[in-house]
Amino acid sequence: MLKLFTIASAIVYSLLFTVNCSLLICKLKKVDTILRIAVQKSGRLSEDSLNLFKECGIKFDNGAGKLKATSSNFPAEFLFLRDDDIPGYVEDGVADIGIVGQNVHVESHKNVSEVKLLGFSKCRLSIAIPREDVYGGVQSLEGKDIATSYPIILGNFLKEHGVTSHIHEISGSVEIAPSIGLAHAVCDIVSSGGTLLSNGLKEVEVIFRSEAIMIGCPDMSAEKQEIVKQILFRIDAVQRAKNSKYVVLNTKNENIEAISKLLPGMQSPSINPLAQSGWSALSSVINENDFWQNIEKLREAGAEGILVMPIEKMIY
């Protein structure tokens, strides 16, 4: 009897262990369907990145001091990190995707995939020298000391031009290097150029142009790749809308053909008759630059009462 009880207990224990393992596996699989997104924890790139996700309808709370936030309406979790650390986290699979500047991505030299150029946070990496110095082209940097936080990008540029310089890698306050005798020139990120001017430097050579880029883990699961596709679909819709405007105008029917040629839209303008006989309203989606280039032509063709409105999303 005791033997039977022992066997029965062992069977029950085995079943319970199997069920618990199954529940644990299911839980792990559920967690694995959460896409982890690494973004810079502060700075302009951080603001632009988070605004983009919010425009894509992804809700999350990124209160001050938070290092992690989970979306309330999308299978995503945001990690707020130092920008220099993001490529490494993505390479290791701690984060599935990340948003960094191209300059950080190239300089990190990590094994990650380039998912999408995002078109914002544009800047350039440039060489600058003291204002009083004369710049004689890239060859004049031969044998000179150059201070930079981007030794790989700078080294590649100099190598391409057959120039050998002494690169001093420093992590911050690059612009001060010439004034303290550390270097003859600097190579640093430039947006407006104001920082260079305030430190007595002038920009002489642009060696790399950068913008925000989405990078991805090369070993991402198929489930997470599908989630990334959903995000890219939303980003495309938001970006198309930013570059387009919805235009509505009134005109006499005799002018419709000429005006339609100036408002091609996604396919062709929509035309609706007005209460006043012989008049119609035309509406179309048009690239903002094209609209301003054609505004005088539209008026000359007979367009009146022109309304231009922003578009929140545009999906093909």
C-alpha cells in the first residue's frame, strides 16, 4: 500500500512539474513577443525619436528619470540609454532595435543591421582649425595632430585621401584642444557651427553627414520582425504626411483641366460641384514644395479660395 502511495505521489509530482514548466515556457514566450526599443535617454535625438513613436500612435510614459517604459497599447518596451551604448545593446540582443545617429552607428563598428534612415536629427562631422590658420585642403593635414571623439570615421577619411595624421581620441570638449596645445585641428559634430566660432575655430572640411537611423539585432526572432514591420508601416505613413498638404480650392469648371495638371495628388484631384452653377471644388494631396512652386500658376489658372491643411497620416 505504501509503495502504491509513493508511486502515485511521484506521478502527481511529475505532472505538476511538467505543468509548471509549461506555464514558465508560455510566460517566457509571451515576454519574448515584447519588442525592446533603445533610445537616447536625453538630448535632441531622444526628443525626436520619442515624438516619432508617439506620432505613430504608440503610447508610453517616459517621465523624468525613467530608464524603462512599457507601451500601454503596443507590444513594445522602451529602454533609455546613453547613445554610445545603444549599438552594443542591440548587437547583444538586449534591445531588438535602437535609434542612434549614423555617426554613432558607424563609429561603434557593431554587428547590427541598418533598418531605416529616419530623416531627422541631421548634422555633419567636420574638421575645424583655428580661425587664423590657412587651410590648404586635406593634404595640409599631413602630420598634424587632430583631436576627435570619432577616430574610426576620421581615420577612414584620412586613409581614403592618403593622409597620415596623429589622431588624439578624447571623449568631450573637443573644441578646446587647439587652444591648449593638444592638437592643430579638431574633428567633431557640427549643427549650426556656433560652438566652433565661440572657441575660435572655423569649419574647413565636412567628412561625414549624419541623420537618425534605426538599427536592429541581426538575430531577431520572426515574431519581433513582424512587430518591426508594423512600426515601419506607421513611420512611413507619418513621414509621408509631414511632407504633404491637403489642398482645397474653388474654380470655374472651364479651368478644371488646367488646374488638375498642377494638382496631380496621389492619383488625380477630387472634383465636387458647388451650389453656384458652373463652379466646382477641387481637393488634392500634394507635396508641400510642389504646392509653393505652383501657387502662382494655380492662381493664374483660375484657382480661388485656396485652403491648405496639414495631414496627420497618409497611407497608400
